[in-house]
Amino acid sequence: MAARLRWLNLSGALTMITVVGAWQLAVDTGLVDLDYLPAPSEVAQAGASGLSSGELGSAAAHTLAVSLVAWLIALVVGVAAGVLIALWRPARVTLTASVEILRTLPVVAFVPIAVLIVGLSTTMEIAVAAWAAMWPILVNTRGGVDAVPARLHEVAAVFRMTALRRVRVVVLPAAAPLVLVGARLGLSFALIVTVVAEMIGNPAGLGYQIVRLQQALRPDEMFAAVVVIGLLGIGLNAALLALTTRVAPDMFEPGRRA
């Protein structure tokens, strides 16, 4: 499995290198002649300039911080709500329909509402991003708890565990694979919605930089900001994937399951 993952990573890297090389060649030879499509070399130079001036790094730090805070809030609320709905029948009966309706609503529609309530601020970004990231975490947590074998609940009953101890010692470890899948999805959602909120509402971060640079007709710097967002997404996903493989290695090695 490890060799297979390395091959997939190598294949992905070679694909990206091929695409970037073709892009550079198309611009240099005039095969693609668009006024506002810079070559990758120009994007790299703009990115290096933005990092050296601190402008791009400051925007990236803002977006990263907001995304992580929103994700942590979503993780706590999503896991708690997912466990509650899965284990407590009154909550399941009362909240299931609301969850199914609310999680399907377009998140972008909540940005203007959040702006009206809390104004153009970092708080608005966090609120909207946390809202978006919470749903995949909640749904996957509920699914993971529902899938916990009945025999484990019976063992908890035999040892007369309290409800809180049963959740901590039995339920969450057994549901960890699906909870972590939801956490990875939620992290991606948090980053995406943070950028969207910056584009629409809060004048800060990489999203705002993209809009500002696009309006200023500085496409090389705009593309550099887009590349940084992609790198943030790759880095966050890789970090959480590394954590996932340590906490629940059986997710990636089905043959080792009991």
C-alpha cells in the first residue's frame, strides 16, 4: 500500500509538471495568445516578489489561521452533534430532518447574512467557514457511531460505564475512521469557504488579494495567490492525512482489519 501511494504521488507530480510545462511552452511560442494569461515563470516571479515584500505571506497567514480556527470549531461541534444524534433517540427524531435540510443549503448564500449580522470582519469568515465545515464532520461522525458493533455497547453495559465514558472509551475509537474522513472533508470546506468569504465580504486574506489583483489587472500576482491557496490545501490535507494514518492505520490497510 505504501508503494502504491508513492506511485500515486509520483504520477500526480509528473502530471502537474507536464501541465505547467505545456502552459509555459504554449505562452512562449504564442500558441496561446491571451492578454491576461501569464506564463508560469511570470507567476513564480510574482509569487517570489509577493513573499519577499511580505504581502502574500501575510494574506496566506490570515487565510490559514481563519481556516484552522473555523475547522477546530466545526470539529468540536460536528463530533458532539453527530454523537448526540446517533446515540440519543430524542435528538435523532428532533434534529435529523433539520440537519438534512440545512446541510444542503448553499453556503455562499449565508455570507451576506453573516455580513449583516457581524459585519465585515474575521468573525464573519470564521462563522461561515465553520458552518460549512461542520456538516461533513457531523454526518460522518453520526455514520461512524451508527456503525459501532452492538457487542461493543454490550461490553460497555457489562462494565457499567457512564454515558460519557462509553462515548470516550468505546464509541469514538470505534468510529474514528469515519470521523477522520469527515474531518478531512471539513478542513477542505473550511479553506474553500474562507477564501470565498474573503472575496465577498472581508477585505483580508488570499481571497481579497485575488479580487483586488484581478481588478488591478495584475494577473501574474493574482495567479500567484491562487497557487498559494492550492499549496495551502495540499499542505493541510497532507498534515491531516499523516495524522489519520497514525490514528487509524486500518483505514489504509483493509487486509489488517480483524
